Amino acid sequence: MKIHEYQAKELFRTFGVPVPDGSVAFSVEEAVEVAKGLGSYPVVVKAQIHAGGRGKGGGVKLAASEDEAMGFADDILGMTLVTHQTGPEGRVVNKLLVEAGQEIATELYLSLLVDRATAGIVIMASQEGGMDIEEVAASTPEKIIKVRVDPLTGIQGYHLREVGFGLGLPKAALREFSTLLKNLYTLFVKNDCSLLEINPLILTKDDRVMALDAKVDIDSNALFRHRSLLDLRDLDEEDPLEVEASNFNLNYINLDGNVGNIVNGAGLAMATMDIIKNAGAEPANFMDVGGGATAEMVENALRIILKDEKVKAVLINIFGGILRCDVFAEGIVAAAQKVGITIPVVVRMEGTNVEKGKEILAVSGLNLINAVDLKDAAEKVAAAI
Amino acid sequence: MSIFVNKETRLVVQGITGKEGQFHTRQCIEYGTNVVAGVTPGKGGQTMDKVPVFNTVRSAVEATGANTSMIFVPPPFCADAIMEAADSGVALIIAITEGIPVLDMVKVKNFLATKTCRLIGPNCPGIITPGECKIGIMPGKIHLAGGPVGVISRSGTLTYEVVDQLTKLGIGQTTCIGIGGDPVNGTNFIDVLGAFENDPDTQAIVMVGEIGGNAEEEAAAYIKAHVTKPVVGFIAGLTAPPGRTMGHAGAIISGNSGTGQAKIEAMEQNGIRVCKNLGTIGETCKEFF
């Protein structure tokens, strides 16, 4: 689960990680109030959307006066911000973060993440703050410090020293940096983060360290033990169909193509998208109804997919195995009748009593097309659009 | 021959009295798996069908000599269940559970490094040696006993699809393993590839990967260096957008890392025959093996 920068910074404050003074604003008036409350200028007006690259897209402005702050807030609120992470359609800005401008001496990079290869928590740091870290990693990998922490023993003093000295911090800032990093690690573990990134982390002219930006992703699988973090979910940042699907425990991602698909199992769902593309069409979505598919789940999935106006045909691919296809086929027919289908729906299923299942589909009188196997299914659905 | 599980396997099921646990235990028994015990804390002394239920894995192992565990415990308690099995002397642990927090798995993985047991999964369909032993949620009857192909995959239903195509072409399997779709898991591709290489009855290998991480790239390099048997590969998720988790927690392209294209290139460069169309993977195997 992604959260906003302002929410991440509130978490930072709670865990003793220094951030600039500031607050979220939902209107121009609120933004001006926050700016006034900060007491001095410049202030920074930052668009709050779940995507990086906001500065380059014009979503971050430095205001030298109240009038300027008001002007920038007015410009940014409601704008469609396009960054390299939003895609060309961009994202509408509904919230701002207004905070105190800082005197920056140096910009650094600092992140914590779960490293799948070593099953540890890895701290990554670099003196090349403010840059795209993937570019730094690709062009000058020697400029990236990587320190692995054993999750069973947690963060130790030497981890902090390796990062702090590695960044070449002045002596006066080392102690404060160590506290910051230790607190960040605690925050990471206590909140089941999957990624925590500060870019840039700044060193001020008076040798203080501060998180100028904050990106935090929470492991969705761990939300059962963090009920309060659930409140941080912002449905405005999510596709409405994806939100609806998540309410039914369906794994759904809306894409650009025109062939909707409903599949049981994530791997098979990805492979089904690929095979649709192979057959010359484009997948309109990823939809995994879970390994043990039921007719009810397929009904919900079908209803959601048919709401997507791009969809011109649907492929249902269920590898049941243990599942009885006759029961399942009856479920699909009932779902199709209930939802009402006006576009071709190709059904490919495997499992016990598959012949009986196909017979049920064939005599249903609905626009349901039987497929013998996966290859056949992809060809039939591509031909149907 | 086969790898990891066979007729000698003595299985304990953790979470045997839950809905999923019960259903799949019955399927496993029906297939011929030797289920010797179940564990549900608080239900010790009861039986599930004819299987004795214990409160702890340790007591189940002491009473029945169970050497392998299948876990259906819900995600909040699953890390605990895996570590319990490991600490009770179970040699092979198969965790079916999906949705374990990654920081729990990170701890489990480091804990298991101090033990000699093997973990398969979590978030996996399990392992089957056709005709001998089925541990997991895969449909038994799509398999064909006797080899010569070993199957290894990060996915569940996608593996069934592959196995089904092999079986329909008369190509049997020695052992089929799903290693799971989580970013941090127990047994990896390389562990299984090494075991298949050493199994005289396995003459060819099908490896099914997907986007996310670099396990396939590492496996490809391992195959070139250590595996003499022919390998057919498949990668799911070529059309997946970056930055989105595709159902499996581990199936995500982060920046430039974990793309399907990079995996296919690594596999092809290391002598693996990559099938690009899932609909023809059976035919590809028939032709290549």
C-alpha cells in the first residue's frame, strides 16, 4: 500500500525522524493558513499524489511570499500532474503539502528495503541525493552504499557507522544521522514497510540532517496488524474499478487493451494476458480470482470487467483441476444472465466433468464461446473483437 | 526415483481441522499420501477422519514419526507454524498459506539458515511425485507417473496448465514443485535444479518463472554451469506493467529490474529453450526433449 508524502512525514515525526515544519492542505485557503503559520518564507508547496517525479512535472514550487504561496497553491490544486510514474494520463492533484523551506548544504539519498535475494533489510545510501537512484546505480554503482541488516538481531552501531562514514558526513552531523537512521529502521520494522525512501535527505548549513522528501510503502499482507495504517489508504489515488475489485478480494489491474480476461491464479493470469497479446489483441486487465475459483467470484469479476468500456470481448480461463466444471459452467451461465452480456465471452475451462460443463455452455443460448484449449481460446477471443 | 517426497514420506498437516486443511488433506489421502498426523492447537486428542490430531508439532512427530509437514495455517500465525515445524525436527516443510507478511518471512528464512530442514513455499501449490505422494493443493489426476520430466514453477495454476499439456502428450513427470510466488521463500529454483540433476530418473526439466526479482537469471547461470539435462523455460508476465504487483507478492517489475524480457534473454543465453507461448509448451517439450 502506498501512502502520501505528508502521511509518511507524520510517521517520521512520530518516530523521531526530523522533517521540515509543515502540514497538509486541501484548499488554497488552507494552504495559505499553513504558510502563514510557518512564520517565515520561503515555503514549499508540494502536490500530493502517489507518484514520484512531481518536481519535474511542475508539482513542487518554492514560494517567497504569501501571495506567491497562494498563487502556486491555486495552480497546483486541481491540476493534472504528469510525471514519468503517472503515465501520460497524469493524476489530478487534490492535496498539497505546505512546508518551511530549508537551507540546503548537501543532498543525500537514503532508503531501506526488503532485499528478496538475501532475505534481509538493506540500507541504501548515496551522496548523489536528488537524482534518480536507478540511474546512479546503473552509471556509477560505486557511489551507492549498501548495508544489510540481519532481521533477527536488528540494526547495530556498526551499520550506522558504515552508512554515516560512507556518506562522508561531517563529524558534527554524525550523531544526529545515526539517531535518524536507527529511528527509521524502527519505523520500518514496526510498521511492516516494504520500502522507505528519502530523496533527498539533506544536510543543512548548520550540520543538521532532515528528510526533505518521504516515500513509504506498507506491506499489504501485514495490514491485519496495523489497523490504524488502513486509514492512510487514499482511494482517490486508485482506479475506481480496482477499488471495487479489491472489495471482493479480487486481484485486478486495469490496463489499456480491449480483451478483458478472468483467470484463476496469478501466474496463469499473467500468462493469459501474454497469450492474448500473442494472438494479436491487447489485454484490458489482469484479473486473478484466486487459485480455487468459484462461480460467485467469476460473477463479480465479470461484472467489474464489463463496466470497463474499452472491453470488446472477454476470455474466461479457469484451470480448476479439483473443481467440477459442470457446477462451474452453471455458475458462469447464471452470472452471464445476471450481469447481462452483449459482447462475446470465450470460456476455457479444465477440471472434472469438463465435457458436461461445455455442454451446459453450448446449450445456454448465451454469447458464450467454448474453447478446447488455451491456444484455441486466445485465437477465438482475438477473432471475436 | 523422484526428489524430496515419495512413498516413504510421513506427513503431518498443520491446520488440519480448518476448512482448507480438511479438504486438501482428504484429497492427499485419496491420492495415496501417507498422512500420519495433524496439528491444531487445542484440538489434540481428536481425529480428522482417521488421522490423529495433536496440539503441537513436537508431540505429533514424537508419536508418529512424521518427517514432512504441510501447512494451512492462516497468514498471521504461519511464520510461527513454520518455525515450530523446523524446531520439531521435521525435515521438509511445505507452506501453502498465501499472504504472510514479508518481514515475517525474512525472519523465518534467517531462522531456517541455522537448521537443516528444507522449506517449500510459502504461497505455493506444494509438491507431487506422481503415483506416490501428493502434498499440496494441486489436482492429482492431471499428472502422469514415471517421469522423465521434472517440473519447477513459481506459480500454481500455471503449473497445472503445463503439467496437463505434458500429460496429454504422454510425457510423465518425476516430481513437480511449486516454489511459490512470494518475494522471500524457502527452496529456490537452484535448489530444485540441483536435485533434478542428481535424480537419475529425471531426464529433462521444465522451469516456469515469472516477472519480479532475479531468481530466473541466477537459475539460468546455474543451469549453464551445473545442469547437463535439457531445460525448457517459460516466463509469465511479458505484458505486465511496471510497478504493479501482479497477484503474487513477488511478481513486480521494479524500475528496470525483474522484467520478463531480461529473464528470457538470460535463459536463452544459457542454453535454455524458452517457450514464448503457453499454449504450445507441451509441444515444445515433446520436440526438445
